[in-house]
Amino acid sequence: MTLQIAIMFAVALVFALVGAGLLLALSRPAGPAKVYVFRMVGIMAVALGVVLAISASAMWQWSTES
């Protein structure tokens, strides 16, 4: 695994954890604006983490093929 792929996995993990944290924060009562923002940003951050992880694993697989 190259350094670039490891960095992609690390960034994917950070985004996924931040997104999950925002979504878990919705379990506490909050105003409608905060709920909207936390839901939208949380879902987008989790999705970005998943897409980056898939991309990093594809790059890792391509770099090992020869």
C-alpha cells in the first residue's frame, strides 16, 4: 500500500466518523435548522467517506495487479 492510498483511507475514516457523529448528535433535542444541517452534512460526510474508501481500495487493487 502506497502512502497516497493510506492517506485516502485515513481521510475516508475521518469523514465517516465525523458524519456518524453528526448523525448520532441528532438523538438529542434540537431546533429544526440544526436538525436539517446535521442531517444533510452528516449524510454527505458518511457518503464521502464510503466513496473515498471504495476509491482507495480500487487504487490499492490496481496498484497490486501486474
